[in-house]
Amino acid sequence: MILRLPYLLTKLRPQRPPPTSLAEVVGALPDDDRLALFKALSNDDCEELLYDWQFWARPGQLAPSGNWLCWLVLAGRGFGKTRMGAEWVKEKACLVAGLGPVLCAGHKKTPVRIALVSHTFADGRDVMIEGDSGILAQSPPDARPKWEPSRRKLTWPNGSTATLYSSEEPDQLRGPQHHFAWVDELAKWRAAYCKPSGVGDIRANAPRNEIYLRVFV
Ligand SMILES: Nc1ncnc2c1ncn2[C@@H]1O[C@H](COP(=O)(O)OP(=O)(O)OP(=O)(O)O)[C@@H](O)[C@H]1O
Ligand SMILES: [Mg+2]
């Protein structure tokens, strides 16, 4: 379906690349065009669309291309930083056998381990995992991870896992190995040296304090 929607949009507006999100492009269409577009989609397509980040994301909310190690999102209140993190984690967790095409070189068909690092455990639980923009709310029912608060662990149906860490207990990050990490609200951390070990890609959200920025940039 995700392949069909841009195709239909191209037919409606040839030569015009989406200036914002695909959702905003669709929203700005004349009523008749918008109706025609959705009539071409099945009910399943429409339901899938609800969770399709490629459809909803503004261009600045998608991960940069290329072989980057750390992606820093420095933006104002309500920009959609937490949502970006949750969507990025979903993508990394699901793009393995059974839930998507491939993950990335070296991790094909292998469940991945992801570190979720927040200021406190409560912040991570309430915002990154259970919040409106968090992983559970933004996951479709058939690819929603199981959340075990006592183990601070999410487990996807394909075996990928994400473990929640707190900047207040940085030593918990010593030992475990992860393929990826998502850090939310880095500037709230007191322990700036709390960097996940064995991490391939790191993304961090909304630092308020330049000192913390320098740790990552
Ligand atoms: N591209 C988008 N399309 C639709 N809704 C979006 C999009 N990006 C973010 N949102 C929604 O906007 C709201 C705010 O997003 P989010 O909580 O991620 O912002 P934030 O930058 O983390 O905010 P804060 O500064 O409070 O931490 C959420 O409901 C989120 O789901
Ligand atoms: Mg946020």
C-alpha cells in the first residue's frame, strides 16, 4: 500500500514532490481528488495507513540517509521528537524476518537489541513506551511489542527487544550489548557519560543544555 499511495499522488499532481508529509499533501487535495484517492484503497490499506510513518512523517522527521553513527534531533516543544524516536525504534525492531524486508548489513533476519535511555525510568515508561507518542501507542496491533515493566523490556513478535535504561543508573548500561539506542531528552540527564556500550546507531532528542550536546556531537 505504501508503494501505491505515492504513485496515486504522482498521478494527481505530476512533477510536484511532496513539500511536507504525504498526509499533509493528501489533506490539501481538493475534496474530489482526496475522495478518489481513498476510494482506490481497501479498508485494510486505510487501517495500515494509520500506522505508516512514511505517510505521516514530515521530511525533517525521517532518519538521514548514509552511514551515520549519531542522529541528533534538536527542535522545539511539540516538534514530534518523541514520535520520531518511537517510529525509528519500531522500524529497527520490525525490519527483520517476518515483519519487514531486511534490516541492514550484518543484521539481516536477526532480531535486534535496542537500548531506550531516558532521564528516569518513570520518564521512559510514561513517555517513550506508554506515552501518546510512544512505542506502544504507535504500533499496529499485529506488530505491537509485549511490554514487561518489571524487566523494563519490550519484546516484538519477531524476537527483537528493547530495554529501558535510566540516566540515573548509568552503570546498568555496562555489559549489555545493543545494535541501536534511542535517547530521549538528553539535556535532562545528570550523568552525561551514560553512553550505551556496543551501540551501532544512536539518536538523541531535544537537549536543552549545550554541554550535553558536546558529548554527542
Ligand atoms: N508527522 C506527524 N504527523 C502526525 N502527528 C504527529 C507527527 N509528529 C508528531 N505528531 C504528534 O504530535 C504530538 C507531539 O509529538 P511529540 O510528543 O513526539 O513531540 P515532542 O517534540 O517530543 O514534544 P515535547 O517537546 O513535549 O517533548 C504527538 O501526539 C505526536 O504523535
Ligand atoms: Mg518529547
